[in-house]
Amino acid sequence: MEAERREEILTAAWYEIVHRGYAGTRVADIAQRSGTSSATVHYYFPTRSEVLSEALRFAMKRARERHEQELAGVGTLREQLVRLVELQIPVGSVHDDFRIWLEVWNEASRRAELRPIQDDSYERWVNFVKAIVTKGQRRGEFATGVDAAEVVAQLLAIIDGLAIQVVAGSSHLGPDEMRKLVLSFLERELFRYGQ
Amino acid sequence: MEAERREEILTAAWYEIVHRGYAGTRVADIAQRSGTSSATVHYYFPTRSEVLSEALRFAMKRARERHEQELAGVGTLREQLVRLVELQIPVGSVHDDFRIWLEVWNEASRRAELRPIQDDSYERWVNFVKAIVTKGQRRGEFATGVDAAEVVAQLLAIIDGLAIQVVAGSSHLGPDEMRKLVLSFLERELFRYGQ
């Protein structure tokens, strides 16, 4: 019951950050969205900063779980990478996730407080993808001429850089163009010389 | 005199956006920083929205001019691209530029008002780099097996994606790692098979 209420508050906080931005979200907004009071929010999270930080950690954990679930039944490592790219195309809830990321990067650039969350989360993400690439290189599914750490850092940067344009409402770059550009990078760097 | 005052106001607005964020910058802050009054700011720019938008356009125009100046004397197209990468490494004023970009992307994701500025500016940036790549391919300085539009979109996304990590204060990715990763992408995609 307590855990359930806690999750409701974090989900509400996440929603408010997506729509109002990190700076614009007040504890009262979170309380209203989760159908409770500011006092109750503060019972679980003593400060505004704590509820917002915890909401970001919660959202990132949820995204990681979704990635793991989605890849669980996928056959080849090549198919896993392609599936993972698909999960980064900013449509629906992934669009909201990228808006949160933009908030986090923006806030972290100005305040040290959010840096450990962004840093830890990005590092887990890098390692998750690197494990797939390394395994694929070992199994001969992927090209081995390129350093796994290097190609993963470039891949994730391409994903973020293109997603930003999509989320910022570019009239030149939409979800379809993004998918095509990310996959063509993978094709040249890892798939072409593989199986 | 009027043009000079106008530029002072825009430079002050730019400074305030870097330090307070787009949402947190008031006309009074801009007036104070530029040593004038809110009434004077409003004489040049009727609304807060106009002074902020104009400050962004001004900063982006200034960045483009800096790029053109910096490349003017540079010999080969390969050296031009390497120089251009160097100008994107977020140290000093480039660090501030990327904080502005983060603000713009963040705001544009939430409000349609800033989209045309970001869209137009990014398109000019894409075309600027594409002209160098196309010329290099025509002259045989760069590999021709890859589509110029595609490799430029990927290159600029890598730059943005990595710069975000640097600006967000990543403990894993600093300016030196960023430079290395961008140059190794260029090496594999354009330089290796060139001259």
C-alpha cells in the first residue's frame, strides 16, 4: 500500500516534469495529479528536490526494465540491436522520455545536483548496449574491426542527437528519417561485415 | 548608436539565458545586465518573447560567422572538417553555446514558438557542413562510398549527443574523449579511403 502510493506519486511527478518542465513543477502539482496532498507527498519525500530526483530515477529504471523485457525473446544480436533502436524512436511514451532527458541534461548543465543521476543512468545504458555489441563481435555476428566501446558511444550519441531534433519538432527530421539514419550507421559499422 | 544598444541588449539577454535558463530570464534581468531599463529593452523589443527569440537568432548568427571566419584560411577540406569539430568541443564559450542549445531544444519540445528558429538554424548548419563534405568528395579528398547528406546528419548528431554529455557534467565523457570519438567517426567514414 505504501509502495503503491509512492509509485503513484512518482508517476505523477514524472508526468508533471514532462509537461511543466523540471523548474516549473511544484509539489502542489504533483499532489493534485496523484490525488493526494502536499503533506502526503512530503511524508514520502521530505523535499521537492527529492521527489523530482526520485521520479527521474524511477522513470529511468522503468525504461531499463522495458528494454530488458523487449529484448528477452529476440533471436539474433543483430535483431536485438535493431529492436533497441526502434525503442529509441521518439514516438508515444518514448517522446515523453526524451523530453525528460532534455530536462535532465538542461538542469544538470546548470546544477550539480542532478549529475549523479544522469551519469549513473547513462553509464548503465552504455554498458547494456556494449554487452550486446561485444557478444555479437565474439559470436561473429558483427564486424570486429571497430572498437565496441567507441562504436557504442557513437551510436548512443547519434540516437540522442537525432532524437533531440525530432522532439524539438524539426520539419526536416522526423521519426522515419531518424530510424533510417541510425540503422544505416549500424549497417556500415557493425552489420555489413557480419553474417 | 541604436544598432549598438540593440546588440548590447541581445548580448545581455544571451548571457542571462545561459545562466538563468530561458524560462527564468526576465526583461528586468536583461535590462540590469545591459545597464539600461526595462522600458528601453521594450523600446527595441516589444515583448519578452521577442527579445529572447532575437537573442537566440543573434547568438546563432554569431556562431555561424565564427565558423566561416575560422575556416577561411584553412587549406584542405579535411583540415576544415577537423577544425570545425574542434569548434564544437564544449569548452569556454562553446560550452555556453551548447547550454543555449539545450535550452532551445527543451523549450521547442514544449512550445511551438521557438521551433522555426531552431529549425532554420539547424538547417543552415547542416548545409554548411554538407557543402564541405560534398566538395571533398568531388575533389577526391573524402571517401565517396557514403551519401553526404547521411554522413553529415550522423556527424552532427554525434557532435550534439556527445556535447550533451560533456555539458551535463558526465564523469565518463569529457572534451578530450568527445574529440577522439568525433574524429574516429570521420576517419572511418570519410578520411580513411580518401587521399
